[in-house]
Amino acid sequence: MSVDDAVRAKSARVIVVGNEKGGSGKSTVAMHIAVALSRSGQDVATIDLDVRQKSFTRYVDNRRAWDKLKSGARKLDIPEHFCFGTMSSPSTDEEAAGCRAFEETVNTLADRYGVVVIDTPGHDGYLTRYAHNQSALVKVGDSVIRGEQIALMGSTGHSTGPHVHFEVLHNGTQIDPLIFVKR
């Protein structure tokens, strides 16, 4: 690796475009960022993690197709693009292997490109829900730390008494929330 490559690898930027709500324009924003950076002279790679919709991948594919149709005209800036696949019901080992493969891909791209733009899905499969609160002290999408109060106990809706209902869903299926709670 040359000195220039080593300096670039150390200064590579990873930009993650994410939002819990689907349909908020994440892929559009990611594409605009990638093209703007590329047009400004940056070496850009992109990753689409939304394996269900693949909106970012379609943007890049459409841009490539349009570039081919416009032969002779000014070439469009098109980033090096990768799209991750998924298994329908991966085991814990398979999910861990996928995470390692993703980490290796990001590290490899960061070594080769000045910027890596990552488009994420609307959510990553895990969802928490709270109900019957007197009031919520945090908003959707807020980051919380261990021990931070997130709600005031209440008895709203169909409730048998004051409490905070807490549930965890993974890909739409309820799972035991106690595996996430340290006693």
C-alpha cells in the first residue's frame, strides 16, 4: 500500500443514511450524497442494506443504464455499488457471519475509497413497543442509555392497573423481552 493509499484509508469517511420510518427518502438522499461527492472529485463506494426494497440499488442501476444510453455525451458519475442479500430465517451463527462479512466489506471499501455511503432499511427487524404509559419521556428514534427513564407508568387504554407494557418484536414476531433486560 502506498503512502497516499494509507493516508486515504485513514481518512475514509463512512456516511450512514438511516431513519426508522420507511418511505422517508433515505435512498434518494443517499444517492444525492454519493453523486455530489463523486462530482466533487471524491472516490465513492455505496452499499444498499435494504434487501427487501433495494431502492438505492435501483437508483444506481438506472443511472448506469441511462449512462449507456447517452453514449458520446458527458459520462455520469456512478459510484462502485454493493448490495447485501439476506436469508429468510438465519441462524445466530449465520447472522454473526453476515455481520462479519459486512464489517469486512466496509473496511475493504474504506481502504479503497475516500467515502462509503450506506443506505439502511426502514428498520433492522427489531422493534420495541411500550403501552399504557401516563406519558412517554422519549420520542421515536431517540437514543437512550441504560437506566434512563423512558416513560411514566400509567393505566391508559385497556389496562388492569398502572404499569408500563413492554414488548420486543423481531421481524414482526413477539419475542421474550427479558433476554434484553439485565436483572
